[in-house]
Amino acid sequence: MLQAIGLTSAPSRGQALAVDDLTFDAEPGCVTALLGAPGSGKTAALRLMLELQPGRGVTYFRGRPLHRVPNPAGEVGVVLGDVPGHPARTVRGQLRMLCAAAGVPVSRADELLEAVGLAGLRDQRIGTLSLGMDRRLALACALLGDPHTLLLDDPAEGLAPREADWLRGMLRSHAERGGTVLFATRDPKEAARSAGHVVTLEGGRVVADQDGAAFSHTRLRPRVAVRSPQAARLAAIVSREARAVRRSVEVVAEAAGNRLSVYGSSCAEVGDAAFRHGLPVHQLADEVGDMRPVGTTDGPAASSRSVGGDNSAAPPRLSRGALPPPIRRRPARGPLRPVRYELRRLFGVRTTTVILAVVLAASLGLSVLLARDSRTSLVHVIAAWPSLLPLPPAALGAGLLGALSFGDEFRYPALAAGRGSVPRRLGLLVAKLAVSGGIGLLLALLAVLGSAATLRVVYGGGLLDVPSNVVSLAVSWSALTVGCAWAGLLAAGIFRVTAAGIAAVLAVPVVMVPLVERMPKAATTRSMAGLPGRLRDLAWLQWPGEADRWILAGARIVAHPVGAALALSLSALTCAFLLTSLRGRVRW
């Protein structure tokens, strides 16, 4: 059961409240419509219920506000518009990715594709879906966690009659299984067709709270729509003939001068009257007219719902003069299985594969070109790092993939539909760091192995001599690619755009390295010999002697201008990310 109590939107300067003290119930087993004209507060009310915008009031989902529900995906399914997914991702890939976010088995994606009739389109890209298919996918996303309550904002808007009928059937089916369904609409006929309970809003307040039958009886009336160039004369004739036989017929002239709405008559009677008097008729059709409710915003809402027997489920009402509790715009929840989510997000679009292929092709080509000059060091040849480039292709590719990791989240906010933001969760950050770091290591390994194999084929094996400091070089190379991936990821997470991540990666060699190199240098340089032993004494820990070599290798990397610049950049970006996250009370 959904219970909304005292929902009030935050006041805006010089504007009336979008939602003003809204209180109503949506019971399980019934489809409830939130009806109102554009600007009546329907969408704002849904966003207040979902804690997507600040205000006052409380909404209980089976007795608990949303922020106290451990797994919101299993309690509330939401459709607030089009599917916020990457247009290049497939229908099945989108659902599989969201399965990891909701913590449900991946087989749930195929089940829902069958349920919503998208099994034949599972490999189609989201960006190519029609409006009806997109709405089916949105409903499948909302149903992933098998929620008890469904909240939908104008779900039938723009749909073809066949798609709208299918949607109504799905909503009724969910309600018949004991679920609660609440949808907002501007169309009273849609509310009458779909809902068994209609709450009418006007100016952000409830003006009518009725069951479906009472709503249809009081709000909707059959009428005859007439269009004629002699509309005024025809209206007078129909009214005169109705008075002559003492029938209650109402003729209303529409805003357009040639249109009439005739209540209490039929097409045959109006057509016969026009024929007898020789009046032309261009349109004659039976319709259902909308009689807007007459209500005041000062008194109680009109209600025709019967409440039986036990009132224990009724929500507690606020005492007169008491302010409802505040609604805070809370951060979105992170995925329940963040590593799986990140892997499916990363490899669910072709962009990742294309970047990997381009980076490897560029690395192989540059290695072959650099090896032609015998003066180029073997390290630069294997890394495919010419002096003209600020970074090798592998590092640039790792940085780009890292930037896309957060950049695509903000551009296509699948995790936070309706919020436009990415959840600041440590679990999600750790998963992204781990996956982007792994991709960086993979790129580093593939670039080196591919370059070595290509050089062996092109120039023979005599060119490849393993240097004595191969371990130190391997650590440096891995640190460079992983560091670039993390720099791009953190910068994109801070500034919420992919371009910021790419700029942060390029700033390391272009800006930071020159600054480090210009730092005043001492006349004599102190040695770091004995550093591992001093660290061991300081930490009171014993580690294998082989670890001393790795510690010294890491220290030498940081001492290098590029390593120092990358370390400084990562330190600054990490602090900035944590500061921006702590402002939102970051959680795991």
C-alpha cells in the first residue's frame, strides 16, 4: 500500500507551490490514477514520493518511507520517461546490466523480455527502438526487482492504441497479483479506462478522490461532436426541438466557431435535425466529454470512495497546524553487485572494443615506425611512445576508457533515473577503479606483447634484447597505464563529463611534468638506500625480502618526473573526489 501524507513541494520565489499538502492512498490490488492538467503537480508529486526533489511530507511504501527500504528495486519500480540507457547498448545488454545493479540473477532479463514482448528485439540497439518498444523496455526495467509498487509518469502518452491497450493490461495484471500501481496522466478518458481509483489534482491540491465508477459518472459524459459552417443556427434548432418534446439536451459552442458539443442527444437525432433544415454537417461523431470537477482549494477534496470496516491501515494524519516532515533529496543507491555492473556496462557497447582495437593498431604501427631509427631506445619502441606524443597510445586509451567510466554514467544515468547524477558510493568507486585498472593493465600487456611480436616478424629477433631492469620497466609501464586510467576516471567523476577526464590525463605530461621538472634541484641528491628496512621497522611488520625490490622500484617511479606528476595528479583528484562525495554523506 502507498500512503502519501502532506506532500508539499519546496517554495519557489514568486511562484505558487507545485504540490500543496497532498494526501491520498493507493491501495494494493487496484490501479490508481493521478489525474490533472499540465502544471497541476502530478510529476512533482511523484518526484516527492521518490525523494527526487526537496519538500515536505512523507510517503509510506507498505509502512516504510523509501529511504528506509533496504532494497528499493524490490519495493518500487519507476517509469519516469524514456529508458536512460546508452543508445548503442542492446535491449538485453541494458537489462543484464541493471540485473547486477538490482542484485537479481541475470536470467531475470530474459524472463522479462518474454513478459513484455521484446524477446525478438533483444539484440536491437536502444537508440533504434520505437516509442512503444521503448516504453516496454522501461516497464521491464521497472519490474526487474519484482517490486510491489509501480510508479509511472504518463506511461500511455504518445502510444498507439494497440500499445496503450497492452500497457493497461500489464498494469492491471500487476495489480491483480496484489501489487500497487500509481500512474499520472492528463487524459481523463485514459484514467477511466485504466484505473479503479482516480485522484484528481488542480493547482497542486486534491479536488476529487473517487473510485473509477464514480469518476466516470461524474466527470465523463457522452456527447455528440458536431462541426458545421452553420453551427449557431444548428444549435438553436436542436435546443428548440428538445424543448418542444421536453427533453434535457445541452448544446455547448466550442472555442472554434464551427464546433458544437451536444449532451443528451445522439448522432441520428442531430443529423436528422440538420437534414430537415438543409444545414450542412462536416463532422458528426459520438465522443466522451470531459466535465472538469468543480472544487475549491480551500475546502476538503470531494470524495466518493467507500472505506470499509477496518481503518487500521489508514495513514496517520497530521494534526492541524503541524508541519509535515522535510523531504531531503537523497543520493541514489549504488549497484548491489558493482563489479558485475561495471563489467557489463563497459563491454555492453562497442565503444570499448573499438578503443581497444584502435589503441593496439596504433601501438603496433608506431612500434614498427620507431624501430626503423636505430637511435630510438628499445623501451620507447616497445611502448610505441614517440617524442611527438605526450603519452603512448596504451596510456591514452586507458585514460579514455577511465573517463568514459564515469562520463557515460552522467550522460546516460541508468543508475539514477530522474536524478541526473551518479551515486557517490564507495563500493561503486572501488569497482570502477578495479575494472579500469584491470583494463589499463590489459592494454599495457597487449601493447607490449603485440609490439614485440610485430617487431620480430618485421625486423627479426635480433632487435629484441631483454634489458637487465625489465622488472622495473614493467612496473613503470603498468603504473603509467593504470594511473592514466584512474586519473581519467576521477576527473570525469568530479566534473561529471568525459572531456574533463581526458583533459586530466593530458594535463599530466603537458602541465604537471614541466612543473615538476622546473622545481629547484638540490646540489647533492640523497640516496634512498635502506628505505625498505626503515619502513619495516616503522610498521613493525615482516615481509619477504623480495618485496624490498618492489618498494625500491615504486620509489624510483615516483622519483621520475612523469611518475611524480602522475602521483601528484592522482593525489589531488582523489582528495577532490572525496571532498565532493563527503558533502553528500558518502556511503558504501
